[in-house]
Amino acid sequence: MTVTRSSRETARPGRLNGMTAINVRGLRKTYGSHHAVDGLDLDVEVGEVFALLGPNGAGKTTTVEILEGHRRRTSGEVTVLGLDPGHADRHWRARIGIVLQSTSDAADLTVHEIVRHIGGCYPNPRGAAEVIDLVGLTDKSKAKVRTLSGGQRRRLDVALGIVGRPEIVFLDEPTTGFDPEARRQFWHLIRRLSAEGSTILLTTHYLDEAEALADRLAVIADGAIVAEGTPATLGGRATAEAVVSWSGGHREHAADPVALIMRLVAEGADLTGLTVTRPTLEDTYLALIGEAR
Ligand SMILES: Nc1ncnc2c1ncn2[C@@H]1O[C@H](COP(=O)(O)OP(=O)(O)OP(=O)(O)O)[C@@H](O)[C@H]1O
């Protein structure tokens, strides 16, 4: 597949172009007779931010947990940072950062204590205060984990996922429960981690989040990838017909909207209220999911 890379790529000093961080071929996971993951192929390059989209039950978490070495696969080939996660050792685990869907426990420790404690499990951790600041929890540093709100706990989960300075970060629905400001802060954090060279694989139901963060994304339906591309090109978005509307309720579909507008100008049409729209990522996503059903 030819993939158009985003302009953000060139701005990344830590990027090692062309090296594969995640390589998946023919991944399958069955529960009884149910195929949760059904022949999934995926390549994520070192330094990429890659988003997995898909409806509830599509197989995103199952896939991510297999990549993290937290779930056994039924069949298929998987390498993450060059190793099979099913047989990986402590050294490999120290290079991986994980933010699970479930919230953290350790309710009687303070935020600072738990971050420092988990950081101590890694060879080269970030400082606890630095990580707590990165996720915007500095004013809750001395608070017990059990007193945090849902969104604050989620931020703590992110802190625990990145404290070990991981080369690759798995984030499963990281911003669920975040208020809008916290989501923006989180986006800023992801861009910063990415700029430092981390590879990031995230699942999300927020299409604006995928569009804002991802170099590439893939849509999963029924355990397989049905489309893959950049946010701009997914599902043929970049070449989809535009809808051109102008005064008097005029509306035309056009493969080349500029040519249409030039023609209208030449014809002396009243172009008050001219708009040109292409399918949004949400339109494209919903169409892909609809086709897959
Ligand atoms: N331990 C399990 N036992 C049986 N079925 C499971 C198990 N874990 C997941 N499944 C099933 O596998 C399918 C994929 O689940 P998964 O959690 O990977 O979906 P998802 O895409 O992450 O969904 P969501 O967006 O809701 O988080 C679902 O049908 C789910 O019910």
C-alpha cells in the first residue's frame, strides 16, 4: 500500500524512518467459536503515532493486549520492537509503556508515591514530579489515589504508562472521561512524546483525536482492518467528490471543485455564501463501518 506521510513527520528529530516497531501478520484470536481478531495485518513504524479506530467489540483492545504481551494469540505472527510479545522478557517490557482501559488501583498511595514506585521498576525512569506535571496532576501530587476523580485517575494511568521512558506507548482509549481541556493537554503530551521519538499506538472513539494526533490510522471491523491511511487519505477521502454550494440553494458534487467555481465565475453566477466541503473523517469512518456490516 502506498501511504502518504503527514507533514509532521519531517519535524521529528527522534524519528528513525522505515524501521518497523510493530509488525503483525494474520493475527487471530478466538474465544470459543467467536473470532475476536480475524486475520489482522498491521505495520507501525518507529516514531509513528498510529490510531486504531473501530466500533465497540471490533477487536481493538484484544489486538493491543496481544501486542503488549498481556493476551495470548490463537495464531499469526507478531513482533514488537523486534521480539514476539508472547515470549518477551523483562528487558523488553521495560521498553514498553502501557495505559490500560481499566483505571489504576493502589488507592491508599498518593499520586507521587505510586508514580515514583512504578518508576522504580524501570532502568531509566522520568522523575515523578516531571511525569505528574506532564499529565497535569501537580496540584494532586499529595492526594491519595482513591480521592481522584475519574478523569484524574485516567491521567494517572497515562503517567504510569510513560514514567519508564518507553520506546513504544500503548494507549487504549486514553482520554475517555477527560474534560475538553484535559484532552487538549493530553494531545500536547502525545505530540511531545512523539517529538522525543516514542512510537505511539492508541485506540480511540474520538475521531477528532485520531485526526489531530495520528500520522496514520486503521479502521477495524469484526477483527480485521477494513481501511488504513493517513487522516487525510483514509477511505479515499482526499479524492472524494466535494460538495459545492452557493447562493439560492445551489449545490453540486464535483471531483474538481476549483474548475467548477472557475466556470461559475466565468458564467457570472452569484457566488455569495460559497462553500466547498469534502467528507469529514467521521463521514468516511461511518461509511467504512457501514460497508463492513
Ligand atoms: N475474555 C474474553 N472472553 C470472551 N470474549 C471476549 C473476551 N474479551 C473480548 N471478547 C470479545 O471479543 C470481541 C472484541 O473485544 P475487544 O475488547 O477487543 O473490542 P474493542 O474493539 O476493544 O471494543 P471497545 O471499543 O468496546 O473497547 C468482543 O466481541 C468481545 O466480546
